[in-house]
Amino acid sequence: MLKFADLFCGGGGMSLGLIASGMKDAVAVDFWEAAKNNYTTYEPLSHSEFLQLNLFDDNNKDKVVEILKKKKIDVLAGGPPCQGFSTLGKREEKDLRNKLVDAYLSIALRVFPKMIIMENVPAIQSMKHESGLKYPEYAKKLLSENSYYATTVFMEGEKVGLAQSRKRLFLLAINKEYVSEIEDFDKEIRSELEKIESGYEKKTIRDVIFDLPRYESGEGTDIAKLDGKPLYNHTVFKYREDNLRRIECVPYNGGLQDIPDELLSNHLRKMKSGGYGSGGFVKNLYGRLDWDQPSGTIVAGIKKITCGRYFHPECNRLLTVREAARLQSFPDDYIVKGSQIEQYTIIGNAVPPRFGEVVGIVLLTIYKKYKRKADKS
């Protein structure tokens, strides 16, 4: 069984997926205390060696490389922070967080594992690396020049059974030293992904969260019951009266445009009237979800009432942490630790376990098909 390490692991979404694909967890790395608290306390992940390190620091990178080599890691996975690339942010090419992509790639080449997986937002493909190339092209070129077959592929949540329109870009690579010649690596990856996608049916919000208790503002407990089993993280914070009145005005599948002007602040009135433009964000502000459609991308900012279309289809509130976790494909026995804000951030920033499982299966299938006879692992 191939052993993997997960850098920038967060709450462990990628790790859970890779375990489901047939790999074994060995090392996890993240600087955030909340990530450590979540990763190390969930039993399926608790066997990994967790390193709480800041990978901006060269000494820490050296330490990680040493440990990964010592443990003979076969697969290196990771999702360097995407805030510098995301269309929800300022998209600054000089954002220091973008340097963590370089940190990840440098660690990967020093460890030289059999396989490499890197996840990021689709918008990274339009951002320039300091080399002058777009980030994905730079990464593929770098790996290709260092004995890897490498390509990038989009994954869409709706195509792999998520009730969520999340899209992510994955850089996938296999070390040439462990496999025979692959004539068209990109074609092989896409072919295997399409085979997996063909086995999933599209899901809606109804399919995923309809059975959960209908709690309103201020309701819920830390541990509820559902069909005799414990249900965690399904609590609703208490809303301010003005926000609650606004939410109550939003009809099924409605949004900001349905709220009377007298209930809105000057800022929201200007937004409603098109003063800031009329793009998708404005249309989805204060948006109520549709039972028979997938949700938009679950994000860390879902804890904010003005984040987008995240109101429950029936209840006058945002989605709970548990509802968001289900939409992200986390199992119900995963207890999200930390403050409520940290819980939303852990789930919103996570790679959906389903994504990790699919990319793991794709890579393992190709690796087993082409691996050299001398490599028995």
C-alpha cells in the first residue's frame, strides 16, 4: 500500500479521500492550530505524524523533506493556500501566499516521490509565476524537466456525486523512474477520470441534507440525534433582529432583490440597485438555496451572512457546519473542532474527500497499469 503525505492538510479532506482510494496516511503538515486539532482527533487520521510547521521557513522545509525521505513517502499531496489566486480575493500576483506553491514544488522535487498531487482553484491558471509562465504551465514544465509525467485536470463536484458546483484544478504527476513509457499521460488521466465520472449520478441539496433537523436562529445542540446516531455541528447561531427580518423576506430561491429597501443599509440598497455592478455575486447575495439544485462552492466565508447564496431552502438561516460538511462529502462522524468560525473555515477550505478519492483512484490505476516489474509496491 502506497504511503502519502498531505501538506497544507487543513482538516484532512484530501487525506480522507486518498485513504478511501486505497493509500495509507503517514505524514500531515499544517501551520494552523485548528487544523491540528481537527486532523489529529479524528480516528481515521490520527495515525499520521502531524507536523505543525510554517512552510515559508526554509529550516522547516528542510525538516519536512528529511522526515518524508525517512518515512519513504510514495505520494505527496497538498493544496497550497489559494487566497492569492481566488476570484473571491484580490488576485495579486505578488501575494506572498502564492510562494507556497513554489515551496510545495521544491519539497516535492527534493523528496522525489512516485506520485505528486497538487490542488488549487481554477483561477490559478490565469495567474503568472515570476518565471513569466502561468502557474500551471510553470509547474508542469518544472516537473517534466525533472523526470515526471505531469498534467493538469479540472474536477467538478457535480460530476463526481457532490451536490455542489465546486470546481478545482489538480496537478497530477507520476515519476518516470517507476513506470514504463506513457505515450500520452494527459489522455490517460482524462480517460480514467471520465470512467469514474460516468459512474456517478448528479445530486441535489435535497439528496444530501433534507433529512437533517430544521433548526432556526439560536437552535440546535452540540450533539443531536438522527436515526439513533449522534449528529455533530448542527447548531445555528443567534441572528441579530435586523438580519433575521431580512432573511425572512427572502423567498425560495430568492435573494437580495426580494428584501424591501427600508430593511436594508445604505450599502445594501446601493448593491441592490446595481451601484456596484450586477454580477453573479450581487445576484446571489442574501440568496436562498433551491432543494432541487446543487449549492454553489462551499467556502470558508460561509459564516458571513453576505457571503452569497447559502440560506437554507426552508429555514431562516445560513447552512449549519454539518450541512456544509455533508455538501463537502465529509462523513457525519467527523466532529469539526474549534469555534464556530473555525469550524466553517475548516470545512470551507477543505478539499472534498470525494475529490481526493477520485484523484487517488485515477493515479493508482495508471500507476499499476504502467509500473515497472522491479517496483513491487
